[in-house]
Amino acid sequence: MVTSLFILLADLIPKRIAMIMPERIATTFVVPIMFCITILKPFVWFFNMLANFIIKVLRIPTVRNDAITSEDIYAIMDAGAAAGVLHQGEHEMMESVFEMQTVCITSAMTPRENLVYFLLTDSDEDVKRKVAETPHTKFLVCDENLDNIKGYIDAKQLLIRVINGEEISLTDMTLVRACPILPDTLNLSESMEYFKNNRADFAVVMNEYALVLGIVTVDDLQSAVMGAWVIHESEEQIIARDEDSWLVDGVTPITDVMRAFDIDEFPHNQNYETIAGFMMFMLRKIPKRCDFVKFAGYKFEVVDIDAYKVDQLLVTKLKEKPLIPVEQQLEQ
């Protein structure tokens, strides 16, 4: 009875009151506590020295490792989100910042099949048509194919020449500028550092065989970090159809899929960077329409293929089947 009353009145209830009114309790008891500290200081010093002597005799290390790990920060953010201190978008953005060291640059780039570029053999009409159909700010200039890059042209310079009635020559070195190139082994953080140091706003991503994989811009990196805060609704890669199904673009980074569907980790995710790569890895072949993979309580089904490329997937949440009693199974 005494032990129960001690735990209740001397431990649990005071802690609850202090958690509810921390400032008021602190200001009320700070003076008595300081008085007790002053009176008991010699005893504290004696027992502290005695404890240090015993620890030294036992050869126990006295220095504690207070380093904060990324797991500690994740736990604090999760607690803040659960308490309502952090908005869901802020929570996702902070997670994306920590993931910049591990996410490859290729997950944020525009892939080569979506690039619009000029060839040295293009006429004025070809150049104007491409600019009119895809009004980008910069265009690559290539010789015969995309992998033989000569530089890039700023669309503003093209507009100035068109206004002045001047001829557009893709071989004019005053018009074509040198193109910044990044290896595909960089992560998002290193790419951001490159843009900051070189005052560039875009770069071509190449692999070890000098093949163009795509183009990455500062906006792409910001979108990878900020997520839905900078992506327009028409550009969203994961669209909810109803409560249990979603349409997912094949080039959606695997980290975005993990965050959207609350999946801790995909198997062997170092071998792919997009949800399309996940399908190819799991199926061990080039996916076809209606091919599917079941993982983490979801069904990932290919619904659209564009020239061997997984264009779109349908993700459906699997419903757990109710357990049927043995008697009912025998009757059936």
C-alpha cells in the first residue's frame, strides 16, 4: 500500500501536473529547488567524487556519445507531425532534404526521350516549328544524334534574331554556347552544389559511356525537395482515383512512391530509381500491359506502354480477405 501510494502521489501525479503546466510549476518551485541545491551541495560533491572513483576503478568510459543521428531527427519530425506542430507538406519537405544525399540525380532529371533538341542540319523553319511546339527556354544543339552535343541555344537569342529578321545559323558559335555536363553518379545535394558554384541553371546528365540520359535543372531539384509545393496539379505524377486506387506515372521517383503509399523500403532499391524500374526488376523482363506485382499490400499493374516504356501504372490497395471458420469451409 505504501509503495503504491508513493508511486501515485510522489511520481505519477507530480509528473502529470508538471507536463500540463511546465512554466507555472517551474517558476513556483525554482526557489525551493535552488535552496535545496545550495544546502545539499557538499553531499552531492562527496557522492559524485565517490562515484567517479568507483567508475575509474572499474575502467568504465565516462564520455557519452551525444551525437544526433538522422534517425533521431526523423523521430522528432514524426512526433511533431503527429502532434500537429508540423504540416504534412513541411514534414515531407524536411524528409526530402535529408534524402538529398542518397537520391541520385537521374531521379529528378527529364529523361532523354522527352528532350527537344536541334540538329545542325535543321533549317530556319525546323527551328521555329520546334520552338513553337515546345516553348522551352533552352535547346540543345546536336550533330546527327543526341549523344553528339555541340552546345545549347537560349530561346531569347532566337527570339531576338527572329525580331531583327536575321538568319538563324546553328553553326554560329556566337549563338551556340558550351553546355554544362554532369555525371549520372551525383546525388541531388552534389548537383545543387554544382549549380550554386557555377551559377548554372541546367545541365546535361551523361553516363560512363558518354550517352545522354537527360537534362536536370534547378527547378527539377527544387521540385524533388519541395514536392507538391512547387508542382502544379497538372504535373502531379501520383493521382488518386478513389480511396483505394491511384494512377502513377512510370517515371515517378521511387522515393515519392514510398512516401505516398507509406512504404518503408522497396526490395533492392539500389538497382532502380523509378517505379517503372521497380516493375522491370521484379518482373525480370520488359513489362507488358496488364503485368502486375503485389508488394506491401498494394497491386502495381501496368496499364499503358509506350514503345517498351512503362508510361502509367494503376496502384490498387489490396483488401484483406476475412478469415472463414473451418466449419463454414467444410460446408462450402
